[in-house]
Amino acid sequence: MRRPAGGAGEADLTPLASAFMPAAPSIPLDHQLQTPRLSLRRFLVSDAERVSEIAANWNVARMLRLAPYPQTLDEKRGWLSSHEAEWIAGEAYRFAVVEDGVVIGCADVDEIGAGLNEIGYWLDQRCWGRGLATEAATAVRDFAFEVLGLDRLTSGHAFDNPNSGHVLEKLGFRWTSDTTVWSLPRQAEIVQRRYALRPAKAK
């Protein structure tokens, strides 16, 4: 779950050839991903109230490593307003996960410039237990490999969030290491479990 990214000990996860990665393709801002139950589109600043509602739930927020808690609506708007520039630069693609016209969470790939190619996801707690995280994350995994042409993905989850690990395993990720990272919402160091995945043809 998000933010799985970052933390001490990630140097060994960065591909040595990252400096030679080809330029990212130009992805239209209106690019969407479709799954049987979900639509994934670029986040908009107008999503701030709904995102704030979801992240106000401590059970969600404590798993988002880099998200301050509590966070104001203006801070959420600031975070969302940064997404368009990241998208255009090819640094990160953050998708709002939408079910029946309502934003229920996020699924994204970021840290692309650093060569980490980090997959993350989080959902409204009311949507847990229905396989939607797996469905959304699978769509972003396929987008990262098939559209962006990335040759390796990484991800991670807090030690006390094993369900997120189950999602990653369903996507084909394999555990690589455990590391200690700082959690902004918890204001404490936590153990993060790290995973990696290469496309089938590269295994």
C-alpha cells in the first residue's frame, strides 16, 4: 500500500543501467486504463475533497509512508496539482481509481527518473476485501511494462500490512529485502518489506 516508496537500503534496488534508460514515451494527459470494474484516470485538483476524505481514515493513512497526517485540504490540493508536471516529465503516473463514477483510491508508478519504478496503491477502507487493489495495481503494472516499456518494477509495504504483500505476490512480485524507513504519519521508524518484478520476457 502507499506510500510504499523510498527508504534506506534502496541503492541495491536501483538498476545499474538506469542512466541509459530510453526516454519515456509521451503519454496523453487524458490516457485512461480500464479493468472489468474500474476506470483509472489522471488525478485532478478537483479530487482533493474525496482524497482527503479517504486519507482522513487512520487505517488508510498509517500505511501511506510519505503522507503527513493529518493533512489539510490545501495540502492535498498542492499534492494533486503537482501530478500534471510529473506526468508530462515522465517521472510519475498517478491514477485515480474510479468505481461507478466515484474516486475510491490511487494506483501509480513513480520514482521513474531514479530507476526505482515504484508501484503503489491505496483504497478507501470501505473497498477493501473485494480484490480491487489487485485489479487496479495489475492495470498499472501492465501500463508500466507494456506502454512505458520499463524493464523492472519495485514496490513495498509496511511490516504490519501483509495484505498488501499478498497483492504484490498476485502481481508476480517477489520479496527482496526488509529495510527500516521513516513513516511520516506514524512519526516513527518502521520495517518495510521490499519487492521487485521484471516482465516475463526478461526473467
